[in-house]
Amino acid sequence: MTVYEKARELGELMLESKEGKRLYDAKFVFEGDDDAKRLFAEYTRLDSIIRAKMKEGNMPQDELAAEIDKLNKMGEKVLENSAAAELMKAREEFNGLVNTVLTILRETVLKDEGNGGCSGSCSSCGGCH
């Protein structure tokens, strides 16, 4: 089996994990909720506008603060929608799984290069991330 096949297998295992299943279920519910999709689209659009204005660097601080406040209030509205809130929580949890797996892979590769990483002995470890 090649490294690429193993990577695909790992990805499939991650999708089959409780975090992966929670994300899939949350996406399914979210996609069926027009209000959640509308709120999230509005939030994303405003976030993109603010980021573009910030990148240009010509937005006065008071205007920027007002826009960020508006974005935060819109974010609160998004989180009041149970489908959107569950999707965001599920994404966060799944991203945590992905980050943990990436950390383990990185530490394994670094160990092989003599740069530290996981020794393979839990007795000398402060715990996995």
C-alpha cells in the first residue's frame, strides 16, 4: 500500500469518527434550513467586505469598529439558529481532530529526522495534544 493510499484511508477513518459523523449530520441539517443558510451567507458576505476594506487600509478606525460590532451582532444571530450553531461547533470539533492528527504526523516525521517529536513511550510524555 502506498503512502497516498494510507493517507486516503486515514481521511476516511477521520470521516467515520464521531467528530466526522457529527459534522456530516450537522451539514445535512444546516443544508435543510433556509434561514440558517441565509444568516450564514449574510455573515460571510459582511466578513468578506470588512476584510477587503481592512486590506485596503483606508477605513477609518471608528468606521472599522462599527463594522466589526455589526459583524459580531450578526454572528450572535447566526449562533441563535440551532442548525448554524451546531454546524459551527461540529466544524470546530472536527478541525480539532484534524489538527491533532497533523500534529502526530509532524512529530513522527520530525522524530525520524532527529528533531524530537513523539518518542513512542507514553511514560516520558506530557500527553498527546
